[in-house]
Amino acid sequence: MAIRSLKTGQFSRSALVGNPVIMPGSYESIATVTVGSGGAASIEFTSIPSTYSHLQIRGIARGTKSSTVAFLNMKLNSDTGTNYAYHILQGDGASAVGSAVANDTFMDWARYPAASATASIFGASVIDILDYGNTNKFKTVRYLGNYDANGSGYLEFRSGLWRSTSAISTITFSWDSGDFAQYSTFALYGVN
């Protein structure tokens, strides 16, 4: 079956067995931040160009919070108002939980290993920010992240909404407590 792209008008074939897989769009590296020795209180991407359709952030992280887990927070354009909402679906191998938050001052992006977790374990995540430059709509964000702690851990899918029509030019990550551990890395990509 042929599929026509509304954006480009090009045809592609489905990903059924025997057909080639054609991924839409291309990814261009914008910036990468890797935390050095001593850690960092936050990770920030600034002056994000408005030339892409979407953004994607790929990250690995570990917190220094005195606990087994730390919670990653994301703010857009330094907005500290109650303009964020998100849905949560998470599982730990034994049970699954779903919940929602309607009016928060940040997007809470799940659990990552912290100082009391097994040494050298990092969490991984992929965050998609759709239509980030569109000034006619609120911004939608998708998050998929996990970590394995040698038989325990979490897998989480979250979707978020930033209730602002402003184009996104700054993305800031921080923890609920503590800093980013050395070697935590986040890479920002523009998606065409």
C-alpha cells in the first residue's frame, strides 16, 4: 500500500513484511550537553532555532539526590506558571499505574536512578516536542523513558501539554532535589 505525505506529496510504502521501511523526516543535531565532574544543577538548551517542524531530546541521566530515585523536571521558556499538564503510565514489572496532573509549574518526566541506586546505573529517555514553533496552538510533548536496576526498575510513557502559544526557544531540565551526576548527557535534535 502506498502512502502519500501531506507535507511533501511523496509516496512511501508501508512497513509490512517485505516492504522497505521509510522513516519520515530527518534529524539534525542542534546541541549536546554532557555533565562534567562535580555535577550540574540543571541542563539547559537556549536560542533554539525555529527552523524545524519538531524537536527531539535523547538523554541518559542519573541524579545525586540522597534516594534511589530522582524525578526529572522540564520547563519551557523558563515558564514557572501553572501552565503544564501531563498524563502518566508507568510500570515496574509487577504492576502498572496511570495518573494525571492538570496544573503544574513544570513537566515531571519520571524516575531516574539517584545516589542510593546501584552504582553506575543511568536512566534513558526520548522526548518529542511537536510543532514547537507554531504560535497558533499549545505545545504537545511525549516522553518515553526507563531504567533497569538489575531486576528492578521502571518503564514510563508520559504525554504533556504546555498551555502557551509561544514558540519554544529554551528548554531547562532539573531535578526535584539534587544535581545531575557526571556523564549525564542530553542531545537536542531538530526534526524536519
